[in-house]
Amino acid sequence: MILADKITDLRKKNGWSQEELANQLGVSRQAVSKWESSSSVPDLDKIIKMSNIFEVSTDYLLKDSIEEENRELLENKTADSGSDEENIQVVSMETANAYLQLLRNVASKIALGVSLCILSPVCLIGLAGLSDKEGDYIISEAAAVSIGMTMLLLLVASAVAIFLINGRKMEEYEFLEKEPVELAYGVKGLVEKEKFGYEAEHSRNLVLGIVICILSAVPIMILAVSDDKGMLAILGVDLCLILVAVGVYLLVSTGILYGGFQKLLEEGDYTRRQKIENKRNDVIDKIYWCLVTAIYLAWSFITMEWERTWIIWPVTGVFYGVVIGISSVVRNYHREK
């Protein structure tokens, strides 16, 4: 059935006249008549009101593919979801377009911020090499530390500024990551079309980024073997970080944009069930990553071995999955108990 037929069918099942339904919706009888004859389409606000009045989902009203025999299953699914489904956010065509356009603008900037963090110790490592025996004491140790730390802090500060500025722009759409969403009529088709058109580029950037990150260790291995003094080995470390920064840039930028499609369509890591889990893990996320950052900075500043301490990020990234898994098991245990 189409929307017009569903409105007519539901109105008659409730025993209401067109005028009685119109009064409940705050519209004229003629408006209801036009909806039922397909002469016009109700706006989103009226569709939401009708879903409440008829006690059906907006999915049932808007999607022609959901027939009467599926209605009971859909309503039972909504009821089983409990209070987690109560705050469904409706995403209009304008909102979806604005969100995707914003993602295209900020994805590369956020990726640049991440890359700047990775690149921040490059100058310090290089100058430290020039200030020791292997570097023939070309620059004093004090000058090397002073200049290197200044560059490191400038790059990190720039990255933080990028994160804050672009994070503020994205605040309006945070609900897509945390709350269940309902796409307005026609939005799903638009998002799926754009996602399909981007998949080839996403796969290419994903593969290229991973390959670059894997190959980043090659300069260290080659230059360390070919240099007796060790300066080329230091250069190899810098080249390694530069390659990692390039690879991570590709991974982060394409991941943000592709993740935007998944958030709108509630796929991948953003299904409704996963959103509920993510909300439950918010406290763990904050504690875990604050602790990791503190350990990283303390270790790096105490040892001044920035060329090694970066390894904490991939290690803790893998371990994070273990922490979340254990947390989920514990929650399920207490729930069953």
C-alpha cells in the first residue's frame, strides 16, 4: 500500500471520519481528503503525529514496501526495544544533505590534525641526532631540545585547534552517533546512492593507507643497515613517521566520510544495538583514553624517546577492543543474574 491508502485504512479501522482525524492533527478536512486521494503529501510533522495517533511507526507509513502483514512484526520490534527507541530522531532531506556536505569539508581537516600529531616529534628527533656524537655535534643539545620541543608543541597545538574548531561544527549532528534515527521519505535512497558512488574511492584510500603504514618501517630498516654513524637511521625514523602520517591521513579522512553514511543508514558500527552499547561505554571511553594519553605523554617526556613511544597508540587501540569486550560480558552477566 502507498501512504494515501494506509492513511485511509488506519482512519477507518479507528472508526474516524476525515473531519475527526483532521481535528486531531490540527488541519482541515480538505487536507486529509487530499492526502487520501494522493493529491498532496502530508509534511513530516503531520506524519509523525499520525504515527502517534495510529500507534504505528513512521517506517510503516512512509515505506511502500512495508505491507500490512509486516506491520505487526515491526510494531513488536519497536515495543521490544523499550525505552531506547523512545527518542528516535527524524532526519530530513535537508539535514542529511547538510550533514554529508559538512563531513566532506571537515574530514580532511580532522585527518590533517591527526597527521600533525604524528609528525610533531619529527623535528625534535632530527635535531637530537644532530646534537650528539653521530651528528658531529652540529647543533648544541640545548638548542636542539628547545627548537624541537617548540615545533612539537606548535604542531600539537595546531592539531588541537583543528579538532576543537571542527568538533564544534559537528556538535549539531552528534545524535546520529548516539541516538536511533528515522530517515524521512526519500532520504534513505539518496544516502545509499551517495554511499554506493563513494565505495570505490573508499576502498582505494583504505588499501593505500594500510599499505603506506605497513611500508613505513622500510626506511628504518634500509637506512639503519647502510649507515655506520647512525644519522641515516635517525633520518629513517623521521621518514617512517612521515609515511605513517600520510597513511593515517588517508585512513582517517575516508573513514570519517564513510562512517557518515553508516551513521545515517544505521549500519556497521552504528546499528541501533551498537549505539546503545556505545552509550553504555561512554564512561569507559573517557577514562581509558585519558589514561592512555597521560601514560603516553609521561613516558615520552621522561625518556625523550618519541621515536619509540608512539607504539603505545596501536597497542592500546587493539587492547581497547579487549576492554570493551570484557565490559560487555560483565554487563550481560549481571543482567542475566
